[in-house]
Amino acid sequence: MAEKTKPEPCPFCADDRVSVEGAAGLWWVFCGNPFCGASGPDRRTRRDAIERWNDAPRDRSLVSSDAR
Ligand SMILES: [Zn+2]
């Protein structure tokens, strides 16, 4: 019934201020921590974007900019 479409806290900084963004038919999850700013991969659906984010191991390939 209830879909698990809530993003987990950020795998990089553990902040829970994550939001789901969408534009031009693509969706991705974005970390709202200004010191982190990680974003997940773009997917065609909101749900898929969230699943990818939730599945994310602590994998540096997901981080667009290196914090250090
Ligand atoms: Zn983060």
C-alpha cells in the first residue's frame, strides 16, 4: 500500500534534510546540507531516484564535488 518513497538520510553526511528535485523529466535526491551538497543519480521517475539514493552505499562516485 504505502510506497517506500521517502529518501533516507544522506549516506555521506547523515543529514536528513534531503529533498527530491525534479526537472525536465528527471528526478534526483539532493542533500540539503550546504557543506555536503551530495546528489544522487538522475532517474526518470521520482521513485527510482529515491530508490537509488536509498541503495547508495557510501560510494564516492555519487558525490559530484569532493568536500575535501
Ligand atoms: Zn549530505
